[in-house]
Amino acid sequence: MVDLHNVGTFNADTGFKASYLNEMERMLEKVLPYAMLKAKPNLESRIRTLKRDWAIVYDMLHGKDNSGFGWDEHRQFVVAEDVVWNSYISSHKESDQFRHRSFPYYDQLTTIYVKDRATGKDAQ
């Protein structure tokens, strides 16, 4: 995905053009010829999961009124005090999975998906 994004051929205003999955399937076929990964459902499902996980981590780090969270670049890990975690998890159950788990794709996915996030800065 990062390679496709960097090339720019399949970029659109809010992510990728529709045909990027087929191109990604061709790219993976060259690297993993016997994996038989298909654009739909294999790649599409994995990308959906990655984007959902990225959004959870991004919202913890950049969300409104979410002070106390930090990013450990070395361990690729969300860090916070137990009090901060407990408070946040009480209203965001899906974030509990990242309390003790690294997310090594965060920086690359941020490059790709950060433009998709609504910030509210232009809201009237």
C-alpha cells in the first residue's frame, strides 16, 4: 500500500482509486506467487482491518480531549498511565487491544490515511 501511495498512480482525494486492489494483487503475486491472495475478499478485508486499527490508535493520539497518550517510536506502542487507559477504555472498548500490543504500521498508514480524517477545522 505504501508503494502504491508513493507512486501516486492510484491516489485519489480520499485514499485510493477503485482499481488499487487489483494492482496490489498483481504486486503480491510477484512476491508471493503461491499465496493465491485475491483482491476480494483477502486484501480488501485485511486493509479494512488495518484502517480500523489505525483509526483507533490515531484517535487515541490525536483525538479531542485525549491528553495523556503518547507514542513510543522505538516499540511502536501507545503509552499512557493506567489511570488514562482505564478512563479511555471505559468509553472506547475497542482501544483495549492496544494497551499491551504494538502497532508497527502506524507511521506508514498515517501517511496514507491522515487526509481522510475529519478534523472539524472548517465546520461552521
